[in-house]
Amino acid sequence: MAFGKLYGLPDNPRTIAALVAAKANDVELELVNTVANSSAEFNSSAEYREIQPLGKIPAFVGANGYKLSEAIAIAVYVTSQNEKTTLLGKTKQDYASILRWLSFANAELLPRLAAWYRPLLGFDQYNKKTVDEASKQALKVLSVLETHLTANTYLVGERITLADTFAAALLTRPFATVLDKAFRTANPATARWYETLVNQPAFKAVVENPVFIEEVIKPVLPKKEEKPKKEAVAQKEAPVAAAAEEDKPAPKPKHPLEALGKPTLILDDWKRMYSNEDTRPTALPWFWQNFKADEYSLWRVDYKYNDELKLTFMANNLIGGFHARLEGSRKFLFGAQSVFGENYKCVIKGVFMIRGQDHVPAFDVAPDWESYEFEKLDPANEAHRKLVDDMWAWDVPASVDGKELPWVDGHVFK
């Protein structure tokens, strides 16, 4: 029986820190996939807020009902379950020094690095000046680590402690995004220390193939639609009134799906049902009871270029960007897409419900819509109904080429 449940994501740095601590001390934790979004449906629920009042990850619930939030507290508590552990130091001074480095990594190091890589990944708004300044601040804080590790093998004492595994876990995403070859060359002590940590058996059991990038990743920017050039004025002496008429903005075109009129199944009713009720037991039965095949159609929407996907969190960010660019069709769409698999072996799959029977008018508002493969589903086909349920419930793996790929993360468009 598991010692407890850990709510988080397998590629989330703070979640990794707790999982490595558990592996290093032979403590079994059940990972409950929970998105890093405090406004997500589950994160906002009363059930989860009782565990983590802010709706963040990670959070822990022991088999005995004990609830705990905050990454440092969880890592220390899990480690302390092994009475013979050496990861918490030998003396009170060791323990205090370990807490010092845990706090440094969690409060100083990760936030500054996140301010650097999050805009590059599209998680936050990208501004080159702001990102450049964030990189300088992050490197300044990292210099504290480099200075210490130049004179010391590990963060505390002469052997690995929780301070090392925790800090290294928090650096997994930075090393996969912004701490490139140039950084590793300029900071050999930090690079040596990090490589030592990620190759420890307990760490390898959680992060099998840690990523080392060659160059800082490029920012993920939404594609801009080219604005049509204004036609040149035929004659310079054209009447002022005529010129003013030409400069008037064209009336905003109506969405082509508005021509279909008002349906009897109001899409917002379904969106509220999905958001407020348990998916499998309540929301999905309501959906199939009220679905109107003459008013809406169901479509499998999968990414075409899965072989180009790398890290799972970057794949999930790709979904988020696609959904943001579908904003113009929000009144006519509902759907969910998810990432299945693991780093370097992941796919994007999903299902959408569309007003009308043609997918193109709903999706061509997004410049990158042709990067996805569309297949119309038959609501009378049991296999297709199951696919809809599975893609919207987020509780089962996906079968791809005969292999079961676990659900990792996803986005709901509603």
C-alpha cells in the first residue's frame, strides 16, 4: 500500500523533488496527475482546496489522512520516514544548512529561472527586454551556486543530502530550456554537480533521461496574420470625402457559423455541466442524452507532427497556444486535447464538438489549424463514443501503435 498520494505532474520540478525524495528513502507514493493551474476545475474544487488552499502543486495526502502542502515540507516529511536516512544530515547544523539550501532553491533560484524560461515557452507574455533582464537575474543567483560548488562537492557536507536532490530537481526544466552548453562551460562546478545528481539511481528512477540543451530555446510566438495592403490611391487629387470613405474600417465580418441559427442544445449549458459536475458519472451521461447530431458534429483532432514533439510540458504548451488562437470560434466549439506518453515519446490527441457538420469554418480562425488531423466521428458508433468519453475524462491512457501511453497533461477549450 502506498504511503500516500502526491498531487502533481511527472515533469513538474517541485513534483520531481518529492518523487526523488521518496525513491531515495524507499517510500511509495501514488502520483495523482494534477495540472499546474490553480484555476483548473479540479484545482478549484473544495476537495483539492482542503489539501492545497491555493490550488497549486504539489500536495500530499497520507494513507492515514494527513494533508500537507508546499514542496519543501513534503520533501522533508517524505524523507523523514526513513529513520536511517542520511539525506537530512548528521547534526543540527547540517539540518539547518539543508533547510537553507532548500529555501534558496525554492524561493530564489526557481522563480528567477522561471521568469526567464516561462515567456520563452509561451506560459507568460514574451517581451525581449524583460526576458533579457530575467536571464541576468537568474545567472546572478546561479553564481551563488557555482561559487559554493567550486569549493564544495555537494551543498552540505561531503555526501549527497536532500538539499542536493531537491535543488537538482528544481533545475530539471531550466537545464532543458535555458541552461545551455555555453552556461555549462562557464559554470563547470554546477554542471558537474548537476550531472552527478541526475545520474543517481533514485533520480534516474524518476527522470530517466534528463535533457541537456545545446542552445537556449527560441520563444514560442503566435503567428501573425499578414494584413492586406491598402490599395494605392489612383489619383492624388481625389476628393477628401472619397478618401475618408476609403479609410473607414470595413464592418467586422460575422462568423460563418452564425448563419446556422440558434440550436436547441445551448453549448454553454454543456460547458457548465462539464465544468461543475463529475465527468464520468454525471457530465458525460448528460451529454449523450442531450447531444443533437443534426446540430453538432464530433471530431477527432490529433497533431500531425508528433515525431517533432520533445518535452511533454512543451507539447502541452503547444495545445494551449492552439486553443488561444481558436478564440474567434469559442461560441461554436467545445473540446479537450491532451498529451500522452513521456518526454521524447509523446503525442497530442483530442476530441472537439463543433456547431454544424463541417470543421473548417470553426478551426480556420487559427493560423496553425492545418497542423492537425481531423476525423469526423459517428455518435452512433460505440468505439467513437468511447473515444469521446476518454478524451474528455482524462482518466485513461491512449493506445498508439499498439502501445499504451499514459495521460500527462492537457487543455479544455470551453
